[in-house]
Amino acid sequence: MKICYLASADSIHTIKWAKYFYDRKHRISMISLHPFSYPGMDDVESYVFKPFPYQLRPLTTPFNQLYNLARIRSLIGRIRPDIIHVQSFTHYAWLGYLSGFHPLVITAWGSDILTRPRESRSYKAQVRLAIRKADLLTCDADHIIQPMVDLGARPEKIRIIFFGVDTRKFHPEAKDDRLAEELGFSGRPLIISLRGLSQIYDVESLVRAAPVVLKSCPSARFIIAGEGPLKTKLQELASSLGAAEAVRFIGNIPNDRLPRYLASSEIYVSTSLSDAGLSASTAEAMACARPVVITDFGDNRKWVEDGVSGCLVPLSDPGTLAARIIDLLGHPERRESFGKLARQVIMEKNDLYREMGKVETLYQQLIEKRG
């Protein structure tokens, strides 16, 4: 098959899907607002889409839409794919609609369906048009299905496909005792967060929980990865709470180094206020057999059984969060038990190769159906 992705080329979600099918010897092309570059995939056809400069005309003007229409159809005509797959109902879904191409697959990522349509009427209208144009819609959580139906999707066109974890890459054997030493935390139990530093991920709750944890477990250390607009504010908060020495903000971690960080930490924490399905970083931590402490939101309860394979905590509740972390730090046997069960859940329900195998079958069925 010749598969064309209309997607953010710098997103690890896009890269994972593209690499799976590339390794399966399918021909991959990428149309993105960003250049595509990934080791071992140098011969992927990559095109940077340049929409009409928004500084000159509003995005909704007919002139701009005609420009986008001509540009995207020219690129599709040059690529001549068998199928187009759009990742996320953002600008890319609108380009998929303008392309007029079939078969067209669109995957929802979460807030693109759950929140953004409520924030903008024009965005909602574009999502409705893209949904009606699509031959297949996918999402990774049951609670996204009804919002898509409310936006005009036919239920029979929707499939649940999890983003999947490469369990060969994310595994407990990736543990590296030198990591704590490199961070200046040698011999310390590590608690790690990989969520972005923006309001939706509520990392502030973890920062506020840190001094409470340190009172009971002075040796604990917190690794906060990721970037975002709240980074400076969160650093200042950690300092004001007297936890600056124990809380390290390390920025984004390259994906190839994530298994080492996750497997070398005692506990993974996600304080997110909203997710589509199980977040990728939570699933990766579980695959590394790490006990997870995550917010009780969305589909998280379907993946983590509280007190059995991990811990669920209320939203924006630093006190309960701290208590769960303290309990796990004090019971290594519980951490081990939770971690083993968590990895088993991912291997059985969210393995990358199994999920992408489902997608490959769906691609083939759509192509055959369209002739």
C-alpha cells in the first residue's frame, strides 16, 4: 500500500504509526506543516504544506481556502496514494476534507473533539464537514465516540484503535542505575512526570504534593519532564515551597531515552485534568512495569484498577496524591506487584503491533472497497 499521512510530522504519535507501516514495507508519504525527519526513514516522501500566509488574509476568507484547496490537491495528485490517514481534527482534517480524496481515515486525539468544538464555531463547522467526508474514524477511548456522533459521525464508521506501546522497547529491563547519579540523585527514589507544563496537565498538583512527600520521605526526588507556558511559574512554586532541591525540571526527554527514565524511576505520576484514552506516557510507564499514580478521569479506570495495578486519585488533590506516593515509597513489594500487573495489562490490551495490525486490515478493506 501507498499510505499518505496528513499529520504533525514532529509528533511521536505520527512517527510511531508511520514507522510501523514503513517497517512493514509499505510506501509512506507525509504531508505536514513541519519537516519530517526520523532515523532509518530517510526515503519517506515528505512534503511541507504551506498554507496561504495568515498575516495577509484571515484563514476563513474564500481566497485563502481556494489557495489551500489548490495546494493540497496538487500534492495529492503528485503522491497518488492508495489511502490518506489524517491524525487529529485540526488543520490536517480540514486539508483532508479539501483534498476530496477517498478512502480517507481520520483519527481523533482527544481535545480536538472533546473541547475545541465548544470553543470555536468555525472550528466545529470544519470538524463536522471533515467527519462527513471520512470513510473511517478512529479514536482511543469510548467516551470520545458520542461526541463524534454528536458532530455528525455515523457510529458504524467509528473504530476504537489504541495508540499502542512498543513493549519490546518499553520494558523493565531498561532500568539504568546510573541515571540517578547523572541527575545528582544517586541512591534516591525517583518519582517522574512526563506531562506538558500547561494548565490541562495540572503539574502544579504534583509540585504542591512534593513537600508533603518529603516530610515523610526526605530522600525522595521528583523528575518533571516536558515543556510548557507554566514552567517558570512551577519552578518558582517549588522554590517557594522549599522543594527546589528535590524537584528537577529537565525539559523534554527524547523518545529513545524514555524507557531508561521510566524503568529507572520508582513511581510514575500523571495529574492530567483531561485525556482521550490512556495517555501514551502512562501506558509506556506501565509497560516498563512502573506503578502509576494517575487522576481518576475518562477511561483511566478501565486501564488501572485502583489499589491493584496502580493508584487513581481525584483531580487537583495534592493531599491524596502525596498520600499515595508516600504509601508506595514505603512498600516496595506493592510497587513491584502493581508494576507487574500494569505491564501485563499493556501487553494484553495496548500492544503497538497488535493495534497497528488492526489498522493494516482496515486500510486493506477500505482500499478494496473503493477499488
